[in-house]
Amino acid sequence: LAGWTPDSNMATRYIHLSGHSSLAPILAMEGVEVPVEAQPRASPIQLRTCPRCSVENEGDALYCMRCGCALSQSVAIASQDMNEEEDIALAGLLDNPRVKDAIMEALKDRIAKGDLRK
């Protein structure tokens, strides 16, 4: 492209001009108010190492691409809170006798078809 060679460093010269980093100043010059982000986004160029399996992930990844581990404490806490809410909802469903009966009936059907063993 444009005479660049495979070992050209031209892309590194312009990489900073992509994405939101260049959009906000342009909008501000046009008089558009741009809200300031509470926390700046991680650069997808900087890699994040998984604390569990040590795989390098993209900088803006929330979970490890290999093992699924949360890559930040805030994501881990949010996932744990969501799991607890799901457990409470499931426990509430299983307390309902109609739901229990429907599950037992479905299990009996699957066992009869040979999909499951007793």
C-alpha cells in the first residue's frame, strides 16, 4: 500500500490518529461538547496478561481468550454478582412444584429415549 514495504515503520507514525483519541479533539474544535470518560479505555495495542494462564490478551479484552478468566478485578466482581443473582433465581424456580415436576418429566423422557442413563 502506498509504496510501504513489509518492514516499514510508517504505520507506527499514524496509529495514534485512529479511534476516539482523534475524534474528541475534532468535535471540540467544531463546538460539540464531548463528555469526558470516567475511566480511559485500555489501548487494544497494549496486551493484558491473564493472571490464571499467562496468555497475552488484547488490551481492551474483559476475559481471557484461552481460559475465560476475568482480566480485571471489577469484571470478576461483576461476574460473581451476576452468578449469585442467577443462583438465587434458579433456587426460586426449583422451589416451585410445577417446575420440579416439569424437570422430572423431561428427565424421565430423556432416560426413556436413551439420551441419559439412570
